[in-house]
Amino acid sequence: MRRNWLLRCSILINVAVVLYIGSHLLIGSGNFAIGPAYIISDEEVAVPSQQQQHQFVAGGTPQQKQQEQAVPETRDVDNSNVDDSRFDVPTEKNTVRKLVGGGGDVLYQDQGQQMAAGGGGVPGAAATGVLNGSDIFSTTASMDLDAKLRSQLNCHDRDYEPYIGQRGDFWVLQNYIRAEHGDLRCYETITYTTHADYTFLDNLVPLLERWNAPVSLALHAPGTDFVPTINSIKYLRDCIPESHLVRQFVTFHIYFSSKHIPKLVPKHNQVLDTPYNCSLAIPYFNVSAAQLYKTQKKLLYPVNVGRNIARDAAMTHFLLASDIELYPNPGLVHKFLEMIARNEPVLQRKNPRVFPLPIFEVDNNSPVPRDKAELQELLRSGKAIPFHKRVCSSCHGVPKSKEWIAANETDDLGVFHIGKRIGYFVHWEPIYIGTHADPHYDERLSWEGKSDKMTQGYALCVLDYDFHILDNGFLVHKPGIKVLKKDPKRAMLAAKTNQLIKKIIYPELQVMYGTRKGCAV
């Protein structure tokens, strides 16, 4: 009898172990059903094929997926001391709780928010701290994505400390006003790096609502422009319904020429001590160019100094160096990281690469499209056009652009075509997702003199960069279609810039990077 009893117990224990292992394999095995990306080769244009959908194992409604994209992945175990909730947009109605279990941080949303998003669930589950199946699946998928990115990128984390530095003739207050997201792991998100003066800060909120990830913003604030610049930052952080987005995601850097230093520059830990009176006028609203210190002193806008400051301050491996008036389609960050994690053959080419985004303009009366289907409809109706089509079509013309526009949107992000900056596209000025390894922008060039990205484009060409054009990612300029206007003063500056490039910068680039057939500035 005793032997029979022991035998039965042994069988039951073995069955329990098998079920336990099976359940973990079910949860932990592959989080993506990978489908082929729609790619057009360099030699010929392939007929668009039906792209398989790849989803989180968690599945769920489109609203839930959008919600998951808005809340980036959890941190891995070796960084459990850092608060993972820093990417969750803090609002009174959106509470994210953190449970520590199994050696890692687990995020889940309050039940009320899940119900609002159409997620359903068991009433009272959030109150009791019970995780349902979709919570476990989404957390597992997020941790798996982190692990894949960490392994593939092999990048290094960067410091997030404020400091005062010099960059040529400019003083730089780097990380002067920091975002609340705190330290970042280099692989966990993408940073939108950009530049402006304070009169362009009306673009920040629409950008954040679509990007929903870290932004590194370098603001040019010489002389008396410094005070309204700081007031504008305070206003954005404290006085608008979207202030939580600004505080959570935006890190502000300030720079100015050594010949135009403000009278008073507060320390980084004191600059926000005095709040802005929100009942006063919006500091950046309805400000004419003539009111700027920069204009009064006839200063040129050092566009590439700002670009490089913002780029160098980014803590993530991937960054999108762009202009503040260019808004990306929502969900781009998460889909891009998923694409990188899949590591499909097209991403395994040996050439260095960047990921350009097609750019478009819409008229003043049209909303900024949120996905490719909306963009296609605006293009068909003539309410949207390719960027600068009426100003400099060759500067922003994208290889295979007609095929790109005609191709249907898919659920995933993939590489549509691999192009080069040669032939018709020899003067292409792409805006792209790249890395810190890409060449910098030449800081001798100004916005007024034009051609400010051409020299970097030449370096990319000579270094034999592949331009991996993304199929479902794009940028849209702030509404308003630009037309070519005659500006004699700017034309004169552009002529001087062309001579600077031709006689000084281009010979330097040939020495530093070499030459390659078909490449030109």
C-alpha cells in the first residue's frame, strides 16, 4: 500500500511539473508572429505583397494596442532600482501601479482605465492588485523586446547631468531643465532631437502628443531672448492641459554666443524656483521676428549648433534629428523598436544605415494625418503634397516615392526600399532615424544661408550609407503649404554659403571622408 501511495504521489508531482513548465513555455515563447516586410530592391520595384500582421501575444483591441505604445516597455531586472513609471504620462485619471515580483518590475494600469479603453476585465481587479492574462502577456512581450534590443544594439547608457560647456563660440547649458523621465537605458526608446528659438514653441505640444517619447530640445537664447525663453519653458511645464507631457518628456538645453551672453543666468537647480504667472500672456505667442534680440542684433540662426547640441545630449542609441515643425505619425517609436528587434535579413547588411522618413505638407484647413491611410486621402484630394514640392522638390524627394504613396498601410513597420544619395537624389536632405555614430552637421552653416544639411548628406554618401526608407513612417509639417518667395537678403547669404561650401568645406570633407563616384554636396 505504501509503495502504491508513493507511486501515485510521484505521478501527480510529475504531471504538475509538466503542466507548470508548459504554462511558462506558453507565456515565454515568441512574442511576435513575424511577417515579411514589404521591400523594394535597388534593382527593381516589386509588386506590393500582402504583409502578415505581427502582434503582441497579448492581442487586444486597437485601443489597447495604442495604449501599450503610449506606455513603453518595462525595465530589465538589472535596473530594478530605477522607477519604470517615468514613461507613463502622469494624469489624475491615469494611474500606473508598480508590482515587484519575480525579480523584475511589472507595470499594469488601473482597471478604470482598462475599461475606458475597451479592455473589459474583472471589476475590482485593479483594487485588489490582481494581474489578468493580458497584463502578464504584455509584460512578458515588453521584457522580451527589451532583451532583444539590449542584445542586438550592445549600446552604452549615457549620463543625464546638467553641465555648462563651450562649443566653439557658443556657451551651452546642457540638460539645463531636465525631463521627469530621469535616466534612460540606451536601447529602450528613441529620442526626438530638435532645435528652435522660443517663438517656435507652439509646436512642442502637437509634437509630443504624436511622439510620446523623450525630446531633446536646444533653444537659441542670446541676450534678452533668454528671459522670454525661460518664461516660455515655465509656461509650457505648468500652465497648459498638456503640461504633464512637457514635464515628462522634454529636456531643454540653452545656447548663446559668447558675444551675446544674457545679463543673468540662474543655476540649473534654481531656474524653476520662481513659477510663471499663468494668468499673464503666453510668452511665445504672437511674437514677431522684429522683437527678437537675434533680429535686432542681426544675428544668424546657428541651426546646426542647435542640431548637434540636441543630438549629443540624447541618451538613447536611436535618435530622430528633426525640425520642431515636423510631426511624426503616432506609434512610430514602438513599431520601430519592434522592427529592430525582429532583425530581419534586410537589417543585417554590412553598410552603415539610417532610416529616412518621407515628409509631407498639408494645407492650413486640414488636420495633420495620424496614419498612412489618412495621408493618402489628403494626397488624393490635393490637400497634402510632398514636402517643399513648390520650393525645392529635389531636396526632399524620396526614392520610390510614388510607389510608397501607392502602397497600402500595414500593421507593422518595415523597410520599403533601400536607396542611395546619388543620381536624381544627389542633393537629397533626408530626415531620418539614426544613431550617435552618424556624421555631425557643419556648425559653420546657418539657417539663413540654406544648404545646412547638404554637407552631412555628402558625408553619408561617401561613407556608403544605406537609406532604409520606412514603409509606414512619415513626418508632416505644421499645416500650411510653403511656396517659393523672393528674398534678396537671404539669396545673398545663400550665395555666400555656397562659396563657403565650395571653397572651404567641400575640400575639407574630401580630406576627412574621401570621395566616391556619384556623391556631391
